[in-house]
Amino acid sequence: MMHPKVSLQITLAPSDFAHARYLLPHQIRTWRDQVDEILLTIDFHRSKGRFSERWSDGAKKIRPLAESISDARVLDVDYSAATQAAVANEFFGGTLPPAKDFRGGPYYSYFFGLHAVQNDYVLHVDSDMFFGGGSKTWIAEAFNRLGRDPRILIAAPLSGPPALDGSLRFLKAMPDRREVHTHRFDVMSTRLFLISKAVFQSQVSALKPRPPPAWKSRVIARLEGNPVADLPEHVITDQMRQRGLYRLEFLGSQPGMWSLHPPYRGLDFYRKLPDLVRRIEAGDIPEAQRGDHDINDSMVDWTEGRTALRKNRIWRRVGRRWFHR
């Protein structure tokens, strides 16, 4: 099916190497036949906090991994003054966006990736996303849906493997009564999205970075040394709601396309990663996982991941940093 050209854009950082060495080839296999450009951007700007973990382990490995993908363009995220100004003018009405959000998570790198692609339509994929179903027509079907309703700003594959009743177990959405496994959201997710940059710029006015609304988040940012900036998806969500715009998630024609996301990290996850990729690509999914957008305990033992997260709570990190300097 003919449709406009599409760029697949994936942002990597050194801390991503442990999972990206398995997931990046999986993501490329999933989407290569449906896109016209593959752009891999590497963010070497290290933040503070949990997003900088395992940074040293991947610092020298992440670029060779990216360059191993045939026909891909590989760029470092460019923090030069001229490029920051160009990104600011394209998406923020001239206001310079922060490098990171209050947690140390990506911010500027999302928009640099959108700025650097060669095509108007962009499929952005976070480096830790899994895909099942493997439809070879999903992008063409997405264009068909985007063309039907101007209120749809963003399209994305279904969150989680499809449940028999078409429901989502934990996400709040408006199901389409005419088509099973199709849902509308009034929120943005930067994990995974297909957009037209031109439509995005015409429908969503110049974005304005803002502090996070919770005072604890603002304090945490200052204590850890990260920008006092709310997540970019929250800023976009506000404008979507003001304008009555939606994110559409759908499975599509069989075998369809759906995504999964790991909510934690841990030894069992890393040990199982190659097998998880194989199982998800093969559709070998336990019933307890269906309808859930996050990989759950039916596929991975997350005990260690949950424990590690509790031990690494932000206040504990801040305490260690301030009392052991």
C-alpha cells in the first residue's frame, strides 16, 4: 500500500546498551520493511540519577551497536548552540528546551530526533520497547486512520498483547465500539508514537517547558542536579486536551501490531532478554499478560527489580549523595 515516506527514529544512550543489544535488532526487524529511513541518535549527555546507571558499561559499546545496523543513519544528539536554537524554533517558539526532565530522563533528545529525520512522518520508538504481532501493513493502516479523523494527532500500536475481550487491564482509554482492539487516549506517551511533524506543528502550538507540578519533584531535581522540568509528554498532553486531540492505539489487521514495555530492570530480565524477544515475536504469550502494557510477572520475575527500585528511591540516592560526599 502506498503512503507518505516515514522515518523510524530510535534514541539510544550508553545506559541502554544492556537491553539495546537485543532489542535494537528486534525493533529494526519489526519495522524495516515499512519505513524509508532509519535514524539512530545517540545521547551522550549524562544526567544524574537512575537514568545514568550502567553508563560506563555502555559508553564504548553503544555506537558500534548502532553502526552495526545496515542502512541506518547514526547521529550524536547535537547540543551545539546553533542546533539547540533550531530545535527551539521548530518546536518551542524559540524557547530553549531543557536537556533532561526533573528525573534525569530524556527531553531535548526527543525533539532533536524529530528535527533530524529526513521525512515529515516519524515513528519514534524508545530503546526498551518490544513488539509482537509483526504486521507488515500497520503503518499503511495507521495512515488510513489518521486521514479519517483530524482529531487524531498520534497513532501507535496496541498497548500489550490483545485480550480476548478487547480490554486494556490498566490503562484508561476510550474503546472504539466499531472496531475491537482500538482505543483513544487523551494523553501523549513519548515511548512510542507515529506523527506528522507538519500536523503536530499546526495542531499543537509552540511548547512551553514548565516545572513539574509536584513540589517534591522540583526539590528532587534541584538536589540531584537535574533541570526543574516536567516530562515533555505532560506538556504535550495539556495542549492535546485543550484542542480535543487524541492518541489512537490499534492492533490492525491480523496478525496486527502490539507493544510491551519492561517496568523494571533486574537479573531475571537481562537473563531472559533473548528468549523474551523470541517469545514475543512468536506470539508465545501467557494469558495473564494479555491486555497488560507492561511485561508482568507471568513472563519475568520482577522481585529483584522491585527491590532494587525501592533501594534506589530518589530520597535514598539524594541522601547517599549528600551525606557521603
